[in-house]
Amino acid sequence: MNTITPILKPLTLPNGAVLKNRLLMAPMTTCAGFFDGGVTGDLVEYYRSRAGTIGTVIVECCFIDPKGPAFPGAIAIDSDNKIPGLARIASAIKSKGSKAILQIYHGGRMVEPELIGGKKPVAPSAIAAPREGATTPQALTGEEVEVMITKFGDAVNRAIKAGFDGVEIHGANTYLIQQFYSPNSNQRDDKWGGSRDNRARFPLEVLEITHKMAKRFADSSFIIGYRFSPEEIEVPGIRFDDTMYLLEKLAARGVDYLHFSVGHYLRTSINDTADTTTLIEKYHAQRSDTLARIPIIGVGGVVNKSDAESALDKGYDLIAVGKACIAYPDWADRILKNEHLELFIDSTQREALTIPEPLWRFSLVDAMIRDVSSGGRKYKAGVFQEKVEAEALKLKINVTLDTDRITDITLVQDDTLDVDFSTSFEILRSRILVANSPYVDAVTGATAQSEALKKAVSRAMTTSTKEHVIEEGGNPEAPQSYDVVVIGSGGAGLSAAIQAYDEGARVVIVEKMPSIGGNTIKASVGMNAAETRFQKLKGIEDSKELFYEETLKGGKFKNNHDLLRTFVERAPEAVEWLASHDIELNDITITGGMSIDRTHRPADRSAVGGFLISGLVKNINQRNIDVLLDTSVEEILHADGVVTGVKIANEYNEHHILNAKSVIVATGGFSANRAMVVKYRPELDGFVTTNHKGATGSGIVLLQNIGADTVDMSEIQIHPTVEQTTSYLVSEAIRGGGAILVSQEGKRFYNEMETRDKVSAQIIALPEKSAWIVFDDQVRQNNKAADEYIARGFVVSAPSVGELALKLNMEPGNLQATLERYNQFVVQKQDEDFGRTTALRCELNQGPFHAIRIAPGVHHTMGGVTINTETEVLDSQKQVIKGVWAAGEVVGGIHGANRIGGNAVADIIIFGTLAGHNAAVHALS
Ligand code: ADP
């Protein structure tokens, strides 16, 4: 072991306790406690395996009061019965030779009512945290504040009894102690609020009682630390000089260390972003002699020995390490042996690394997990240069690849270019490196540039793979073999690929467009399913039977009964399948043609498509599933009645063969193929389409070429609410959220919640062949999509109904009367004019008022190839074509003559996963 490094120098704290070296394991949320905050066996082993060479382990924050847990699975020190469990952790750490410190906290207003039995959280003032959906807490009375301090004292006493070497007072992360010090969350006018001294009173009293307890029940070596967040972004909020003020006070009272709570040990100010001085430099410049005697811990961004040494060099006395300690339980041993470490975790090693299951799913850890078991793609190590071109952007990047991963992406310096892309580039670069895949979410507001950059990285990877194959003496042009080829990267293709992979198949996805997501990425409203867990949680009573009947009625009784039955039966499982892949659709709304809230969407009510694709792609990345972009399948290879693979053409029009026993066709519909639409429905000539360019129906043709039959080809849905200048679809969630449709005359003309075909027909029947979708600000607030429409610039808004009417060139009296009459229907829950029975959500009376001009556009092709309930493709004799499955919009029959909003997303997941399963079983049999 290298003893020259300053990392190994022991440190004597102000109270005389000696830390054997400068390394600490940072306190990190594991979410691995029992429901009541008790300690689980997994947690004890997690800490045991990480103690040893590391000098000190700071155990994750422990809540001191039943109203204190800030996240599910938090551990507690709120009663004496928690002592034995905590004692097991302390003893596990100490038995390995490290010091054990326990962090104590109360979440205050950061606590969600569902974590505390539906009760209201408490805080210094009745002010909700500045985040969407935050609950307004109850302000603690003066007496309750005093009691709270004694509870911190009790917690310290329990920590001593449990055998800890010290406690860390958690004054950071916007929890209760910070809430008292912050002028944002503390607006009290008693002795606990107002002036800075008053706001500092609570943290100081907590420190005071900690000292008292330590003095009474522990020996003098009991360590007392304090963790703080140096700044708040809010106005008003804690600024760095406020922090220095508090730290001086804490130091004057006596504390054994101070612990910065930041994401990186070299962080600069979040308030003054122009200031490039690091906070640690500022701290050194401003601190008094008293403060200088208190050791300071830095945290964030330490992975290798050089990072730790650099942090000490920058003026920290101690280094706390988070993620690296999760990924490497023996982290300290490794860095001291000068091993070079990278922050990633082999997906098969959870148990070997003693990482509790809930922590494994925690986003920080999740982002480090890599599937290395699949072998994955192999690259020729080196730097590969690629062009990135999108709109005005023209630049070059260097992609550095190791044999199995991307290690860096840099912009090639070019002084002739004035690119305002650096921020987006940095965001994307880090997303790509974290995911170790080019398939990551685009940066909002820079979509085209993001896609171009992702494509360039993917191209570099392809070149390098080719070079690797050549280096190994292989022929990159030779046919490649997989178990399952999936054609199309929409929701159906991605879910099929994930399922097939999880059942052991080697899978490749072929996508003809330059990016992943197909038309699914544009899906807005949600995913229908009846009798789901999320419906039950919300007290919504529903039945599969009713879902079946309403879909059948919506489809004009033309739906294939067997497929529809399978669809309805498997829908709740599909919602659970998504949830188990970290794609939770737990908010619920309604769409036209349904009588019950059964459209599942993301908790933040954002459009389902982007959320779904982003979640599915994350799963694809974790599994290292190959994706070939800009590559079309031109032919499904077929010999003696059995599918043998596909012929593909890449962007350079080079042709290759992919051998596979199973092929899944998930190529979507044909709404964007004008000729094909007009062939089946001549009257739709000239209609805009809501679909992406790739919706050309090529999969139908590929399958017809090997004998597949089709059904319902002339059943083409037009969506009633499409903004015509952009072809942008105005989601049904807006009507489902309470909006109405009015004509140019300013009058309602139909039940807005009728099925899409009927609403479309009524709009086309208006003299102006278009209508206005009108809603108030309440509807906007409840539907994130509305803000997107505003951002896209096609929403007309005005403070009052009259002003809105004028802007729409409409008779103000008419619109006023229409809204008043509609509002009356909302109150009486009965629409006397058009019989609307659902989504009479709220009176439209909160300005500003909004309107979008809409008309129908080609939206969905219900027709497609024929399949059986196992997604096997059928020929015209209803015989199975061996080795090929189809799922998603390429299939006909499920939706009959009209697809209900929310049923397409259900369709792709239900039949996509089923196709993936069957294709894998077949290939591996
Ligand atoms: P679904 O909703 O059924 O999953 P999507 O429209 O979302 O359908 O996705 C289908 C994807 O298939 C699109 O991204 C489209 O570009 C792709 N695709 C269509 N035809 C081909 C083809 N011949 N080769 C490769 N990809 C294709």
C-alpha cells in the first residue's frame, strides 16, 4: 500500500477523536428500510461490506420523528425500538475497523403525506416547497418547535445507545433544519424566524442539545458533525455569506467537522454563475481562525485516487465518497492499489456487491448499471471523427472508444464556426457517457441538433465495430446472425426487443429513420387498461368487460373479437410490465368513447409518447441491444415456407443480410403514405397527417410479399383536432381535461367527447371545415401538453372571454353565452345540448382563456396485416407464416373501424411484449 499519499494521514478532530484516514463513505439514501423505518438485514450487510479500509462510514439519514421521512424506505431513529436494528449497523461497521457516524434529520415540508399516513407535513411556515404538486405544510407552533429540538436530543441519545461513534446533524438538502435557516421557507415572526439570528436559532439549538446528550451519555470522543447546503437557488434564499455566518456560529459553539453538501467538490456558486471561484476557495478566503480549526469534508465527483488527492489539495481535510462506494464496496482498497476505476456496475453483480434491491433501482445507481454479460458490441479502440450537421449547425466531433464502450466525446476546435451549441453539447455528452449509448433523450429546444449529434456518435461506433471485425480477421460484410430481428423502433418494436432479450435471445432492432421512437414518440394522451392497480389505488371501479364493449362500440363492431379479447385481458399486465421497467403510468384520465377514467399517463401528466420511448430506450441501453438506425429492411427472407432473416440497406445504400430464426414486424401504420391512403380512401386526398415521415406502411408490403393477408385497409382514422399550419396534434387530453369545441360562430356544435370519427365528421360539416378548441387556465394547468402548444406559438390567449372572441374574429356575445351555458352543464353534470356525459371537469371561468384553431388530419390506419392472438402473421388461408410475428399499428383488426384514443399505446405494449416472447421462444427452441 502506498503510504506517501496524504489520504492515509490520520486526522485528529477537535474533540480528540482520531480518524484513521481521510476517506469517508458519504451518507446516501438507500430506500432499503422496513415500512416503519426499521433496519433490514440487507442494509446491515451493505454497510458491513463497505467498511474496513475506509476511515469512516456516515450512515444514511435517519428520521427522528414519525412525521420526518422524506422518501420511501427511509430508516428511523424515532423511538427506542429502532435502537437494536441501528446497533447492528454500528457494530457491523466498527467490527471491520471503521468509525460509524449516523446522520439524523427531519424532512419537514419535503415529506409527502402518503409517507406519514396521509397527515400534513410540518415545517417552520405553512409554505409549500417550490416544486410541482408539493403539499402545503402546517407551521409548527412555538411549543412544537421546542419539542422538535428535544426529539433531536432523543435521537442523539439513541444513536449513542446503538453504539455509534458520532452523529451528523443533517442541516442540508432543504430538510427541516435548513428550512428553519432559509428565509424562503421560514417566514415566522416569533423568535425562530425573521432576522438571520432568529433563523439560525433552530440549527444552533439542535447542536446544543446534541452536545448536552453527548456530554451526558457518551464519552468525549463522541463526534458531532454538521452537514450544510451552501446555497439555495430560491429568492429569497440562503446565500453563501449566510452560510458562512451560520458556520461561524456553529464553530463557536463547537463542532467536530463540517460537511459540504454539493454535487462536486469543485462546485462554484449556483447564485452567481458568472463567478468561477470555487466555493471551497471562497470558504478559505472568508473563514475566521475559529472556523479554520474545524475540519471540512468535501464530497462529489471523487472516483479515483487522484480525485481524492486533488480534493485534499484544494483545501478539504476529509473526502466523502458516494457512488464509487456503491459500485466498489472495497473502493478504498482499490484506489490505494492505484487501480483506475470507472463508475459503472455489472448488471449481474447486485448480490455480489451487496446492493439492496431498492438502492439498485434508485436513479443514481440505475444510471451506473451496464449489461456486460451480453458481450455486446466490440469496438476498435481509438478516436473516430464524425461530422455533425443539422440546420445551421456544422461541426465535427471526436468519439473516443475503448474496446467495449464510449469513453469520451469532444468537439473538434474550429475557429471558423460560431456555434451556440456548447451547453446542449455538454448535456448530451454527459447523457451519452452515462448511458454509454447514443440513444438518449434529446435536449429540449435543440432536438434537431441533438439527433444529429447522436447519429454521429452512432456512426463512429459502426465504423469502429467494422474495423474491429476486420482486425479480428472477419468480414464486416458477411451476414450477421441474431435470434430475433425486430423491424421498427416504435413502442411495439422496443417492447418486443426488450422482452425477447430478457428471455435469452440475441436481438437487433432495425430502424429506417435516423432516430428511435417511430410515431409512438408523438402519442399524447395515454394508455387504456381496465382493472389496473393504479385504477384501484385511485378508487376507480372498472371492468374489462365494459372496456371490451366500449372499444367494440367505438370500433363500430368491426373489431376482431379474439384479438380484442386478448387486448382487454392483457392490458393490466402491460401496464405492470411497463411499471416493472420503470415506466410508471399512474395518473389516469379519459378519452372520447370511454365512460370511465382508464387512460393511464405519467404522473406529471405529460404526453405519454416521449415518456414511454425515453423509458424503453433506457431499457434498451441497459441491455446493450443493438440498434441499426437509418437502415431499412427491404425484404423478409423466406425459404420453404419458413422465415430465415432479413435483407437490409443502410444509409449508404449498402446491402447486408441479417440471419435470424424469428422476425418481428413492428413498422407502424401508413398514414404518411399519401398514395396508399388515397388508394383506400380517395376522399382523404389533400388531408394533412399527424404522423411522422416513417409511417409509410412498408411493413405491410414486406409481409404481403411473403404471403400475408390484410384486413380493414380502408379504415383510416382522421383525428378531429389537428393544428393545420404545423400538422401538430392537439391531444384528446385537452378535451378530456375539460375543453370544448366551438365553431367560428362561437357556438358548440357537438358532444366533444364522442369518438374521433364522429367529431371529425361534424367539424368537416361546418361551413369553415374547422373549429376552435377553447379552454381556460385551469385546464391548461392540468395538462402539460397545453404549455407545449403555447410554446409552439399556435395558441391564441386573452385575459377575458370577450377579448378572446375578438382575437378569434368571433361575436363576443356568442362565445360568452356558450361558455356560460356550458358552465351551467358542468355544475348540473348534464349537457342538455349535446349529451356530453364525461369530462365535464370544471367550469371554464378562470382567465386567461385559450383557443387553438383545429381541423381533422389523417391519424391512424386501423387496417393492416392479419395475425392470430399469439401475434403470428397469417396468410390468406389463415395459416401461420412460420417465423414472423407482427405487432402495433402494422396489424389490422384490433380497432375495427375506429381506434379509441389511448388504445394504440395499449396495443403496442400488449402485442409487442407478446410478439417478443413468442419470437424468443421460437428462436431458442
Ligand atoms: P408502433 O406504434 O406500431 O410501434 P411506430 O410508428 O411507433 O409503430 O414505429 C414504427 C417504426 O418502424 C417507425 O420508426 C418506422 O420508421 C419504422 N419502420 C417502418 N418501416 C420500416 C422498414 N422497412 N425498415 C425499418 N424500419 C421501419
